[in-house]
Amino acid sequence: MHARLVHMTDQQTDRLGVLCFVYVGLVLAEKCAIDEQVARMIYATNSPFRLVEHQEFEKLMSMMRPGYRHPSRKEIADKFLPAIFQKEMEQCKEVLKDETVSMALDGWSNVHNEPTVCVTVTTEEDKIYLSDTVDTSGKPHTAEYLEELAVSSVQKAEHEFGCRVRSNVTDNAANVAKMRCNLEQREDIDVVTYGCSAHLLNLLTHDMEISNVKEHIVYVMKYFRNHHFALAEYRKKRRTQSCSTARDSLEYHV
């Protein structure tokens, strides 16, 4: 093999190098690692699975790694999603084991308008992990139902992740506030409950809000946004004022 390479032209040698790069360098373990990273990119950026079938994505993969066959969108959905989810769960177990955490519960609706309660735990280092999601379709969000949901979420987190839940934070809606009172009276769990401070401040601002002020502000903003001449004049004044402020600041420091 070496004797044959001696008589090859530079172009033939370069071509052989490319072939080795494509077919020899891309071993199975490396392909699996690249496949997984492609899938993680799709999940992390919340991109549609069909992105891997777009011609520009295929062109990018071909330029970066000639000969590489990326996973199909079916493989992204059926093969890699459960495998990567399991890896992330195992990593969470390692991080949360024997940790003292605070649990937060919050309800919201997904893109399909399905009611969901998300459960997260926060460590002492302020790292947040999603521990559970509960589909509450068809169930009334009474204080009693939310109480049982909170208890099961605490027990599940402690059992699956090996952490210790010592506090529980929720919003300040009436049914949730009653749920927190019920939790404090239970003997099967030992947690401190409290309402979200950010939500309290939001409620406070609503109580202090002066009527009709926001409507006037919205009207003014929409006027400038929808009238080109007014918007151009506003931007011109803003640029002039910004330059003047910067010049005054420079002169002050000099």
C-alpha cells in the first residue's frame, strides 16, 4: 500500500485522504455521538423534528461531515427522545441525591390548551430541575385535589431523586392558599409552605393601579407605532437626545 502511494499524484492523495476521513474516520461510536447531539440541538432549541429533513440542514451536515447520514425525524422522535430523556433523568438523580430542595408548583396550559401542573425543585445553589408534569384535564382545581397532588409530588421527588423536600411555594390564588394551610396540618409530610413573592407584588401593583392610566399609555404607544411620520419624528428626537446626553456625559468626565 505504501509503495502505491509513492507514485500517486497530489490530487489522488488528497482524494484518498477525503475518503479515509469520510469512511474510516466516522466510526460507529462517533456517528452515535453526532446523532445524539443533533437530537439534543432539536430538543433544546424547541425546533420542529422535520428540521433534519430541510435541504439547508442536509447541506450543512454534508459540508461539515461528508458521508454522514443524520437521523430522520422519526428517529428523532421515537429513538433518541426517550433515550436522552432517560439520560437526563439519571443525571438529575445524581445531582439531587441527598440534596435539600424547595419545591414549586404552578399551573398553566400548553399549546393545545391542556391544563398542566409543572413541578420543579430548586437546590441550595439555585439550580432548578423539572421533577414532574401532571395533566389535570377533567379535574377541578380544588384545594383538596391540589393538596393530594402536592403530597404525591413531594413523595415522588424524594423517592425517585433521593432529595429532601423541605419547603413548598405556590402562587397566591384562594384555592392554592387553602391548599397550603391543609399541607401544614398534615403529619405525613414535613414542609414549610409560602406564597410566591413575585406573585404577591404583581397582585399589589394591580390593587394600586390607577384606573384608565394604562389605557391612555397604550393609546399613545399605538399612535406612534401606527403613524409613520410621528414615529420618524420620535426616533429623530430620541437620537438627538441620546447624542446630547452622551456628549454632556463625556464633557463632565473630561
